[in-house]
Amino acid sequence: MTQLIGELGSKLQELEDLGALVAAAHLQAAIDSLRAYREPEQNRSKAD
């Protein structure tokens, strides 16, 4: 059990980096979704 805890501890930075990468990807996807939602609305405003 102690060996497993030691191995997980040594991987902690790698896991934190991976978590940050996943969070950034989710944030970018949310931003892209909001842009896609707003674009048709903006195009309608320009047509008026």
C-alpha cells in the first residue's frame, strides 16, 4: 500500500497537468458553443 501511495505521489504533477489540459479544453469548447449560439443572433441584427 505504501508503494502505491508513493507511486501516486510521484505522478501528482503529471495528473495536475493533465487536469489543467482537460479543463482548458472544456473551457474552449464552452467558448466555442457560446460563439456559435451568438453568431446567428448577430447576423439577424445586421440584417435589420
